[in-house]
Amino acid sequence: MEISFINVSEDYEEEVNLGIKAKEMPISIFEIKCEDIEQYHYIFRGVISILADYSTRLITIISEPVPLKIPFDYKQTVLKGKKMIQTDFIDSSAIGFLEVYFSESEYRNSDDFLCIGEVQSWEVKPRPEFPPLSFIDLKGLFAFSEDLKIIQCVVFEAGFQTGFLAKLKDIKS
């Protein structure tokens, strides 16, 4: 496993696989790159167990009326033909579901990520613009790519990053 930091810039959303642009500016962005698919799944489960200790939600923005079976409570809003689903807080029992959900995300026309915070508002923009979202108490956004074997982390609070990286070090050993 390798952790590499990406330069934060005004157009950082083009560097990460979130599919959205937070109105808040991140303080850092890093990628966790795994050597193989087994390591990716091991690190994925570890990251989810870390995030379950925070107020983490699954966010999905979808443009097609695809039925999604999400096994936790959620609320949805529809805007200009797009639907945003925001779940209640996840816990460690969600690991198996999320592992399958994110591995199948390439088959949906959706943007899926985990969020420590809560979506306050969002707008739909014409492609290729990223939908801007604003958040309440935003600490981090997390995107997952099984194909590329990477986990991308966009961090908005220094204290969170310090704690997260310390816990991440524990799972890789």
C-alpha cells in the first residue's frame, strides 16, 4: 500500500473520482494505492471500519431511475431529473454491503462516495460541469475504485486527517 498526496487546487475535482465539487475548499487530498485486488479489499474494509467511528454517510447522485437497494435509512431529493440519496450514519455492519456496492458502481450512471458531514444543498449543472454541493460539518469525502485499486480521500479538517492517517497505519501492519 502506498499513500500519495495530490496538490490541492481550485479545480481539484478533476483529480478525484467523486463526480461532484464541494463548495468548501479541501486542505489536502491523498490516494491510497493498493498493489493487488486482495490488498485493496483488505484496506477497503479497514477504511470503512475507521469511517464507521465518525458520522459517515453514503451519498449517491444518480441520473437514471435505477432501483437501488440500500439496507439503511436514507432520504432522497430530486432536482432536474437527478436524484440524490443521502443515508443515515453507517456502522461497521455496512462493510459487506459497501464493498459490493462500490465494486458495482461502474455499472450505474451514478456518483457514489462516502462523506463525513451532511449535504446542505446541491445544484444540477450541465455536463461536463460537476454538481456543486455544500455541506454541514464537512471533514472528508471518500471515493473508491476497485478497477484502479485506489481509495481517494479529500480532507477538509486537519484534526480528522491526523487521526485517520494514524488509524490507517494500524490496519496496514
